[in-house]
Amino acid sequence: MTVLPNSLQARDIAYQMHPYTNARRHERIGPMVIERGEGIHVYDDQGREYIEGMAGLWSVGVGFGEKRLVEAATRQMSKLPYYHTFTHKSHEPSIALAEKLVKITPAGLDHVFFTNSGSEANDTVVKIAWYYNNALGRPNKKKFIARVGGYHGITVASGSLTGIQVNQKGFDLPLPFVRHITTPHFYRFGLPGESEQAFTDRLAKELEDVIAEEGADTIAAFIGEPVTGAGGVVVPPVGYWERVQEICRKNDILVVADEVINGFGRIGTMFASEHFNIRPDMLVLSKQITSSYQPLAAVVFSDAIYQAVADHSETLGTFGHGYTASGHPVATAVGLENLAIIEERGLVQNAATVGAHLQKALRGFANHPLVGEVRGVGLIGAVEIVKDKATKEKFDPPGKVGTYLFERAQEHGLIIRNMQDSIAFCPPMIITEKQVDEVIARFARALEDTQ
Ligand code: PLP
């Protein structure tokens, strides 16, 4: 792209440093400036239309241009644009959304703490777990077990839980309170001749070994995304989560389900924890909680944790944690309206039925010479491209071909996301089967250009 003087692109390059962006490359090519959105589509400043095959960042569940959310925000802005929830203050939208979340989340989750982002929510998880174990007189029980390839955010604590190199290289992360273990990705980490069941057994044994090595009395929690998102869309083998939970329970280790991407219908059930029979002690939610029309995240946790934390805060005088915008009235009002839309329009069911169509269509690429694996469930999927289909050898350098493919897709009017050489699909949950076919057609063109 030629960057014209004084254009939006030129001003962006001059003044804005972007997240997740190679700054020098950005200076050369400039940004794609998105101007507006409607349904599953967004439009750039040149008027070009794209299917948003990633729902923004896995997040705009109800699609773009949803007037009901605009109206909910406007109503709340006029009435009470801001108030906080510190020191015994509250407001109706935060109360109503907390109540709603407790009602719809899996059994055993009874209390809600609001934050602005998924990263802050995971920092809150770490701090609650630490506070909880201090409350119980177990000051050494503080470590977390996470997975390589897991994504939990980028703050100092959540970025330590994340198991992706780019989030840690250059930042002196992870902090030493985290141990990362193998991700349950059979295609990549299964051994030659190993069955999925044997793979799951091996991963369970690894978890047990790490616990034995560190000592169960030093480990506070296990955290994982039920279906991994940013690490490449990994659906674990059947039985994996049951084994993890069993081992954690036996060792008095909290189970944290990070459903920042999975939550609110993405995989075809309201929460992925339901699908995988996870009974988390803490559940982390964000993104589709407001369809990202407002920044909002939440940690929903058990009464046992709440009681210990509440007792300890009484001893210490206060629970000294929270954000200026925790439970922000506009964000929580939008969250409530968004959940009403998801329920009224049957979007969870839509993610199941149209999701099945998407999964079938994506698997149509499985025999393509560039495609190593197709994976996914509901309205989230990935196509992993490889240098050698037979040996699963990756491209070198990783991500070069994936980026090329992603750019070709964009030329064909489809925004997707490449995580190195895994190409993710995560469209708005309002998508129809016909629109899925158009996603597939545009991707097929991009794949053709890449051969
Ligand atoms: N957890 C998961 C599973 C995520 O996918 C993300 C973001 O993509 C986060 C946490 C971090 O959320 P945020 O970017 O809002 O800090």
C-alpha cells in the first residue's frame, strides 16, 4: 500500500503504536483502517467490504451494527454514565449482570468480580488464588500450572500464564510462579503410533509428575482454555478435562476455566465447561459478554473461595483489589442486553447448527496438499498448513506462508487470523449457512493463490 501524506494511514504510523504489531513493518505498510460494520461485514476507508471471519478478535458474537446495544449504552450513559463499585457502592446494571452470570454459569459458581479485560480477569484469578491460600494459612500454595500454547493475556501475571513465546520474549516473562505443561494437541504432540487415549494418559501422567515434583502443597491452581483459541484452536481429546480435574481435586488444586473466547455459545453450548464436564472453581469470561461493544470481563467463582476471601478481607480490613471501571455501568448494561439478544435469537443453538456446517465445510480442505490438519468445534475452527503433509513438517520460518495466505484472504474480502501457520475462523455467531459458504469460497480462492 502506498501511504499518502496526511492520510489516516500516515497519521496512524506517526502517532499510534499498535498492539501485536511489528512496528517497523507497520511503518512500511500502514494500517488497514476499518470505518464501519454491519452484521458479519466490516468496511474499510476505501469502501471495500470484508467478511469479518474472526468476529473482530473472537468477540463480536451478535455481529456489527446491533442497534439494541447502542440503545442500551445510550440509555445508561444518559442515566448514569459512570459510577464505581469500590467501598460499598454499587449500581443496578452491575448487580443485574452479576446475578445473571451466576444463574447461567455452571453449578457451583456463585460470585462475580468484574474487570475490564481478560488479562485483568486472569490477574484477578491469580490474586484471588493467592489471597485464598493466605486466608487458609497455606502461604506456600501459590504456583500455577498452565499449558504451552495457552493464552491468558499479556499483563505481568496473565502474560506469565500464557504459554506463547511472542508474549514473553523480550519481556522477561514468565515469572517463576508458573509451570507450563504439554498442550492437548494430538496432531502435533501425539507420538508416532500413539492412540488419543494413550496421549491423554501420558498428559495426565505429566500433570501428576509435575505436581509430585513441585509438591501439591506449593500449587494453587491449574488454568486452561477448554478449547484453546490464540494458541491455534486446539480441541482436547475426549476425557482430557475429566482427567485433569480428577488429578487437581485429589491434590486440592483449584481448576480455572478460561472461557474468554469459549464463553457465551462459541462452541455450541453456553459455556464450553458444560461440553467438557468441567466444574471450575473459577470461570473467566470476557469478549462475547458484551460482544466487545464495551470492554468488560468477569471472574465467576465458588462460594468456598468467596467465604475464605471474605473472612480474610475482614481480618485485613479490606479486599484491596479492583479497577476504577470494575462493573462499569455502561459496560454491564450492554452486557445484559447482549446476553438477552443471545438468548432471544437462539445464537447458542445457531453456533451449534451453523457451526456443524462450518466444521464440515472446513474439513473439505483436509485433502489439500498444503493442509496438515483441520480442527474445531461449533463456530471456531482452524486450518493448519504445513510444508510436508506426510511428515507434518512445519514451514520455515514459521508463519511466513500463513501470513501470505492471510493476506490473500484479505484481498478476497475475508478477514481471518493466522497464528503462525494455523489459520483461525471464528465468525460472528449470527452467521448463516449461506454466509459460511461464502467464507469457505473466499478462503478457497486464497488457498489457490498460495500454492
Ligand atoms: N484469555 C483468553 C482465552 C483470551 O483469548 C484472551 C484474549 O484473547 C485473554 C484471556 C486476554 O483478554 P484481553 O485481551 O481482553 O486482555
